[in-house]
Amino acid sequence: MKSLLRWSCWMMFGLLLMGYDAAAEDKLPIPEREESWQAIFLSGQRVGYARVLVDPREVDGKPVVHTSAETKMEIRRFGQVLKMTTALVSEETLAGDLLEFRFSMANPPASSSETVGRVKGTELQLETTVDRKKKSSTSAWKEGVKSPTFQDRLLRISPLKSGETKSFEAFFPEFSKPGMLTVTAGATETVSLLDGKTATLQKFKVANSLLPGIITNAWVDKTGQTIKSSTNMLGTEMATYTVSKEEALKTLTVNDLDLGVSTLVKTAKIDRPYETKKVVYKITIRDDNPSKVLPMGDTQSVKSTGAEIAELTVIALPIPATSPPEKVGDEYLKPTRFLQSDDERVIEHARLAAGNLTDAAQMARAMEKYVREKLTNKNFSTALASAGEVARSLEGDCTEHAVLLAAMLRAKQIPSRIAVGLVYVESLQAFGGHMWTEARLDGKWVPLDGTLGRGGIGATHIKLADVLFAEDDSIAPLSSFAPLMTILGKLDVGVASVE
């Protein structure tokens, strides 16, 4: 469920996503210093605000555009409040080409994370800090990729007429890579504003290649300023309004909305879910094909039965009694920014959990139980902490259990990855967003759930994606949660049979 938070914070930095026509640098206007404020609402409840400051400067005798953007949000999940603050500072040319940026994210009690990037010729130099540890890397850079904040100026440079569609590539620090933005200009509409008044504004639809299936609608005035935006995801509408500072900073109404509860997918009752060996589900995804969305693998198979309907068969895959060493790619064994299997605390937990065991399957079983017992503070106030942080704090929800277990497995040279999907919650008779761990044992990817610690799982975990949390992921690996974000709100789960 925490994927919504990361997307919401990212979207606040992209409120104005318009098309761009390349023009000579010396013919482009230098923007004036300007500050704007937005109020953020989820399902009609005020949950946060955003502030953007555009500040033109001169560097080495050339004009640059310095932009700082800050977003603060508070969202209730299963009775607990999750607080998220993001800050983005960027410098770009007048044409919008990225020069450098600094992106940080704070989500107490987890430590703050930060990525700093600088374009040097044909390279992008990155320095990322996660769990107070810095790592540097470089990647190829393509000329013409825009700054993540350039979209704020696009409409004033290159207006779009109704029916026109344009695309451009921009870099998004939250994904640690560029993405293609496609903008379609619509007609003018009469739009209701936050104060009850109406305004005649032009509507734009914005699609992002990094999160396909999620469309943002923006309503823009004649000066090129976005007055209102709206995005539907997880079955919830997120709306923003450009307002005064005083209005943006008004008291939040977060206590009236519980995102964890509101995004549950109700279904038929499944008795003894942890003991299930096989469950056949009838999956319906409105406006999408489930057979293209749901992955095939060692635990599930998919058969299309209609344009929006599929039969999903999930089987339990028990932890084998023993397992020989597995030969897989290094990406499943090496430490990464979020799976710090070389962290001394992670290594110590792996040692304590495994004891004198040497067989991979036996160690995996012991580690699953160990994580369940050690993370005594089961809370929903953290968006996503890294394995190193969890090894120290020993608290969190399913994501923290999953990353710690995956890192501990790697510390003992057992290949691991993360699974993102849905789990059946017996007390609520519904499916909710979930994350668990998979270990490569006896030639298969075997599910382990550190939140349960039951020695494997039944057939009531529906997988939507495999996640590596690879070394080149940014401090907010949003793409890992994209499957949840794009189908919740459109998903129906029926139970056809249970064994």
C-alpha cells in the first residue's frame, strides 16, 4: 500500500507536464522568480501540501533556472499515520536540459535518504545516501533529457492547442532514470475550485512511460499555470489545487481517511488460508487484460477467459527439506542499496538465525521464523526502510520484513528477490497489498513470508511482480510498486475453488 505515497510525492513535482518544442537557447525567455503553493487531497480529505520556487540565476556567465520543490504528506494506514516529506532542488538550462539535482526523502522513523546527480558531458554522476551510507555511480547520459522540474515552464514556452499531442523525455530521480511524458491537450472546461468558485481552464491529459496506466488530468489557465490536477489510482482520487500559502498550510484531515482500509479488495471467504494447497481465482481488471498483467512462475499460472477476465491458479510451494547450492546471476546474491547483505548487523542476524545450519533450505526456514520473531514492533508508519535500517530498528510492516529476510539470505549466499502482490487477510475477508521474499531453493523460487514465519506460505498470496531492488535503483524504487498502483481500484477477485 505504500507505493501510493511515493507516486503522490513524485507527481507533486510534475504538476505541469506539457509538450515542448525545441528552440534556440538565446531566444528562450528567462523566467521570473515565482513561488506557488498547492493543497493535496485524497478522496476529498486534505493530506498535505507542496511548495515550488523558481529562481533564475547566472552560473559561469550563463542563465540557469534553479527550482526547489517540497512536498509534505500525512496518510493514515490501518490506524497509524505515515508522514512523508520530499525535497527536490534542480538546475537546468533555459531549454530545460538537466545540469544537476538533489532529491531527498524523509519518512520517520527511518533515516532520510538522498540522491545527488550532476551531468558531466555524456555521463550522469550520482551519489546516493541510504541508511547514512554513500555510494557513487555513473551512467550514460543522452543529450536533450530534461530536468524533472522543467515541465513547470513548458506551457509558457510552447502552448498546445486542443487535440495536439507532444512527448518529451525527462529525468525522474525517484526512478533513477528518464521517462517519456506524453501530453494531449483538450478543450476548455468549467472547473470547480477549492473555494467553491468556478474557472474556465484548458484540460490536459498526461501519461508517463514509467507508470503506464496512470493518467493525470491537469487544468491550466491562460498564463500557463496549473490550477487543478487529478489522478485516479488505487481506486482513490488524488487532487491538487493551486492556492495561497495560508490555504496550503491549513490543518490536515488525515484522520478521516484510512488508505490501508479503503484499498482492500473484498472477496469470498477462504477458510484456513495458510493451509491452502491450491486456489483458483477469477480475476477481473477493468480496462485491462489480466493475463498480460499477472506474471507466470513457480507458484502461479494464468489463463485468459475474456477481454478483462482470467483464471488464476495459485499453488503452495513448500520449503524443501534440503537444497543444493544454486547457480544464478550475481544480481540475486550481491548487496544493493536496499538489500545491504554486507551490513554488519544484517550479517549478525543471519548468523544468529542460521546457527550451525549449513543447508540453504534449512537456513531459509530458520531465517523466516527469526524475522517474524525479531521484528516485534509491527507498525505501518514507515514507507520503505532498507535492510540495514531494519536490522537496527527491528520494526516495520511487510516491506521491512521482506527486505531484511532477503538481505539475510544473501548474507549466507542464498539467492533472493522480493515479491510484490496481494495477500488474503482472513479477519477482513479481503486482499490487501503485500510484499514477501523468495529464495532460490532446489531449482525453484520458493516464497517465504517473514511477517508470518510459518515455514512457507499457502495459496493466498497473489504475485504481481518480482523485484530485485538492484544496485542502480534510486532511493525511492517506485517502479517496484507500479503493478499495485495500476490495478488496485480496477481489480475484482473471485474465488472459484479451494483445495
